[in-house]
Amino acid sequence: MENLFLYLLKASGLLITFFLAYHFLLQKETFFNANRWYLLLGLFTSALLPLYTITKIIYIEPQPQNQSSYDTFHSIPVQESATIDWTLVVTYFYVLISAVLLLKIVINLTSVLRLINQKERLKKGSYSIVNLTENLAPFSFFNYIALNPDLYTDDELESILLHEKVHSREKHSADVLLANIFCVLFWFNPFMWFYKKAIIQNLEYIADQKATQKCQNKTNYQKALVRVITHQNYLSITNHFNQSLIKKRIVMLNTSPSKRHNSFKYLFVLPILIYFVIL
């Protein structure tokens, strides 16, 4: 059990390091694709690096024992008393919370798949458009794009489809699932929940950036963002059109591209990782 706690402690420390570096150095940059891979690399590094250990073997010469002292020590009676194994209690508590969170993910996935299978689907190339009748915000789940066409104008539908096609084509749902799984494992670390939010928000920036490159009218796209905000019902396990704060997304849409030399900020985290390995 001690090895498990030590692993979780090391991995949590790395997660905090990657998140703080992203928050203070990279969050306001427009290198959204690079930020995506940085955040994913942070998850995998945090999970795998603590498993790597450097073993150093030291040989110690045996010391002679004083037999009389040994006999005296073992002659002292020891009174045993029932104690609570707090390590076991904490372990059970950790597993219980993780199991509840994992069950929640399974329920959400089941709800999404049931919804998709129950609705009419229209195949368009590599995508399947799912026609909703419920008042749900548009969302994508891998190759499925679900929306209620009766709630939007043709221009708004065009903007929504451009956005969701980016999510679908680049498999952003896998990132969301991975972030949720890490929340199951590191639920006790508040920075992990911020990390998940950062991943999801950055995915929205990517979809907005690439959708507006193909959108004929950038203003209409931003109006569609505001329009969709009136439909607040959504499924948490999916990439949906109203995932991030609309104000931040519109600000990022109108932010000038970051200068190329700012990309050197990604190298700042390397000395920290090297120090972690040495430590």
C-alpha cells in the first residue's frame, strides 16, 4: 500500500507541475494544437515517470551483536492492543470514491450510446449526423455529431457542423475520456480537475480556430456561439458546442496569433522534469 501512496504522490506532483506551467506560461498563447499535445504528454508523463526508479545497491559489513543485550530486549513482555489500520481505511476510501466516479463515467457513456442508437442517423462521409428531438446542446462523440436542427437557422447549423466536425475528425472525444479516467485515479488532487477543464477548454479553442478558417462569416460563427448558450442541457462525457465559457472562446477567436519565439516556453518544463528524476 505504501508503494501505491508514494506513486500517487509523485504522479500528483508532476500533474501539478504540468498544470502550473500551462496556466502561467501557455494558456494565453494561440498554439492550441501544441497545447493539446503538451497537456496529453503531461498526463502520460505523470502516470509513467514515477514508475521509473534508480536503484543503488550498498553493501554493509555485518556488525557483531551483543548477545546479552539481545536476550534482555527479547525478555521484555510486549502488550498487544487492537488498533485501527488507517492505511487500510484510507485505501478502501480511495477505492470507493474511484469506483463511484468510474461508475458515473460508465453511466454517461451508456446514456450517450443509447441516445445515439435510438435516433435517426444520416451518414455523411466519415461522420454520422444524429437528429435530436430533445433540447440538448449540439455535441460530438467520436464519429457521431448530434444536434436538433429545428432549434437553429441554416447559418447557425453550418457553424455548428464546422465546429463539431473538427472534434470528430481529430478524435477529441478520446482526450475527454482520458481526462475523465485520470480524474478517477487522482480525484483527491484538486489540480487534476483544473487540468481536465484546461484540456476540454483547449479542445474548444482548436475547434473554434479551425472552424472559422472554413467559415464564410466569422461574425455569424460568433453569433452562433451566443445562440447555442441558450441551450444549457448537455452530456458531460461528450464534446459539445457550449463546453467552455463563451466569453473566453470569443476572446481567443479575436486574439492575434502568438509570435513564433513564444513556443520556447514549452522547454521551461524540461529542467523541472530532469530535477524530478534526479530527486
